[in-house]
Amino acid sequence: MSDPWSLYNDKVMEHFKNPRNVGEIEDPDGVGHVGNPVCGDVMELYIKVNDGIIVDAKFKTFGCAAAIATSSMVTEMVKGKSIEEALKISNKAVVEALDGLPPAKVHCSVMAEEALKAAIEDYLEHQKLKRQI
Amino acid sequence: MRRIYLDHAATTPTHPEVVKAMLPFFTDAFGNPSSIHSYGQEAKGAVEEARTKVAELIGARSEEIVFTSGGTEADNYALKGVAYANEHKGNHIITTSIEHNAVMEVCKFLERREFGITYLPVDKYGLVDPDDARKAITDKTILISVMHANNEVGTIEPVEEIGRIAREAGVYFHTDAVQTVGHIPVNVAELKVDLLSISAHKLYGPKGAGALYIRKGTRLVSFMHGGAQEKRRRAGTENVPAVVGLGKAVELAGQEIGKEAERLAYLRDKLIKGLGEKIDHIRLNGHPRKRLPNNVNVSVDFVEGESLLLNLDLEGICASTGSACSSASLEPSHVLLALGLPAEQAHGSLRFTLGRENTEADVERVLGVLPGIVARLRAMSPLLKTRK
């Protein structure tokens, strides 16, 4: 039987069912907050940075299965990466890591990229302030 | 895992007796009702028998029933048919802000073609105020179209009162009764309608069949031009098996209408009550009493509908949502927004529509499974924290 949900492949469904890295980091080095509840998607991404390396990432997401799966995947992808490497993670890379998303859901992966960039910018902003002090 | 189907407002399984009634018309009795020979006669007879059954269920005369391909065609025919036959009288149509797209989109189409459309507002329960309809009538008004019951939130509209107003004003009145025919009593004389849309697959009939009731004397242009079928109103060889299926479905619905509505209303109320007890920050959408016997529509705060639906589906429970994420348009339900729901609550809406095969055990299963799903999704929701 085909139903609309078969649009999601097994990998997306696996991340939707068992999302990795759900939650908040208590003392994060950077937080990215993107989306709007009015649009039906809100993503919060937390990172912990040690010596320029992202050692931990967590998320909280309000949204559809694609939003949850991309949040889960992007947090998996950034862990262990340097800030420079993490900034290069595109939404396309997240979609590829999930073996693809339905066309109507690709915007969810854009949100994942934006959340990551926002978290890194937040981290860099704090670093700059620290240096000024 | 046994699947539990709770989406009967979307479609219903075809009743086995309906399938049985349809089957001969694919094979042995395959004739074209327009043919003179015996094959044609038996097909013609079957179509006319179905017409009588549909007419009987809604208190109409059989010559007032035109078969269509479904509810959407019936709605299109009613609105365009009246609009283009009565342009000389006026170009104003009144409808509501919560109509099904089969009416809404036709109104938008007509709006782009020099018709003026008034979209009546609804209150927080989804009810239209008949007085608003009265006030909206101008000397250019040719048609009022108000759905009998809303497909999303289940609110039953004061169609009878609006019918009286329309008739006094000499304005045609159409109702989309796709969600009510076969489920609650529908009588065209009581409702004072000139046009009424019916769909077979919402009442355990087949997809691809419907009907439009056209009160004798109503002026509307033909919907399909071609052969002389349906008194030239809707040309094209009749979909005989589907029409026979519609006939059988309305016959069966008529036999059990009160009893089944009562049974479903009991299950509905049990589900509504249970959800309210087991889940906090949840609210009922639609009217608490003026409501279809099988409709439960709730908004669950802080979570998104597609995620809820998909998690329920993994548990074998099939429901529906008004969330944008489940629609191609990426916009939340226009019905929920018209009720005044904030967009985030529209995104968190969940609709369960009960039917013939559902039991109390199905309701208990939903009540057993949904609280856990909501808790899990809320644990990953950034919205909950901001409300603390």
C-alpha cells in the first residue's frame, strides 16, 4: 500500500523514530535559533566547542518528520568537526546524508543548515567579546 | 499489527454489499444505458433505481437527482451552473470562509471572472451566523452556498435558517452535504435548499460517484456537453457500476442512520473526554455539541501535526491533520485559521473521524498510545520551554 509517508525513505524514518542528540546543552558555547512557529518549523541547535572543535551538539525541534530527521543528522555530522569544517556543511550535504528528502521538504534541510550557522556565529560572537575583554 | 482507520471524513471503505451490487455491472450487465437493446435496458434500469434510492434518502424526487463523478463535481456544477445561467440577474455569490476547496476554489475562479464573492466569517466554533448571510444579500446576489457540516472540525451549520433567508430573498441556496448525507438525517425540504452535493465514497460507496440534487425549476447551465444523458445536464456515458454502488450505499445508510450516529457519538465523546484527561494543553476544535457524530478534532500545543500523525501511523493508527507540513501548499488549514486559531495551534491539529468498523477498543488504543507520543515530541519541542 502506498501512502504519503512512504515519501520518506528508511534513513529519514530511522532518524525520525530515533533522533540523535535531542535536548539542550547546559552551558553551550553557541546557540542557533531559527524558524517560526507560525510557519510550523522551529529549530534550536546547541554546540559545545573545545579548542576550535565541536565536541557536542544537541537540538530541539518543533516540526515535521523531515525537520526532526535533518536536525538529528546535522547534529551527528558536526560532532568532531572544526568550526571551519562545520561552516562548510550545506543543506545539500544533510539531504545526501539522509539519502534524500521529498522535494517539498527540502526547505527543512535549509533550516538545519541555518540553525548550525546561527549557532556557530553565536559562538564566534562570544569569542570576539571574550577577546575584547 | 492491526491497523485502526480513523480517517472516515477522507474516505470510507466500500461496504461489501455495495461491492457485491456493483460487480455484475462490470461484466454480465455491462450495457450502455443509452442503448435500446436489453443490455442497455438493464443498465438504464439500474441507474434509475439508484436515482430513486438517492432521492428517497434526502426527500427529493428522482428527476431532481443528477449523477456526477463525485462531490467535487457536484459542487463545481452547482456553483458554475447557477453563476453562468443567472449572470443576467446578478453576479454576487455568498459563501463561507470554511468551505471545502471544491467550493472555495470555484468561488475564487468565479471571482477572477467578474463575480463578486462574499466569504462569511465563522465564530470560534466554526458556526456561520445566519444574520450575516441575510445582511450580505444584495440585489445582485444569485446564490448562497453554505456547507451542511464542515469536513475538518465537524461543525454542523444552521443551514435550515439560511435556507429560509435565501428563499425569502429569492436567492438560490446550495449546500455541500458530502459529510452529512448518510450520516445524519438530511431532507431537502426541511433544509430549504435548491442544490445539494453528495459523494458516494464518504458513505461506504465507491470513489468516482456522486450526485447533485437540483430542485425542480432551478436554472443552471449544463456541466458537460455531449450526449443526452442526465437530461442533457451532464453528458457522458454513466459510470453504471459506481452509480449502482452509490444507490446501494445510500440504501444501507438509510437503514441504520440513527442507530449508527448514536453509536459513533458515544465513541466520539469517549475519545474527546479521554484525550482531555490524559493530555494537558489540548483543546477541542469545532462545536462541542453541534458536531458530526464521528468527528474529533483537537489541537495539541507545542507539537506539529505531521509528526503526531506519522508517529500514530507507526502504531497503526491512521488519522489526519490541518498542519501545513502535511499539505503541498505548506500553509495550515484555512478552516482552522478561520476559526481564529493561531497558526501554531493549526499546525498541531489532529483529526480522528470514526466509522462503521471502529469499536470502543480502537478509542482505547488511541488513548493508550497518543499521550506517550505527545510527551516524546514535547520533550524535543523548543516551544514548550519558551512557555514555561
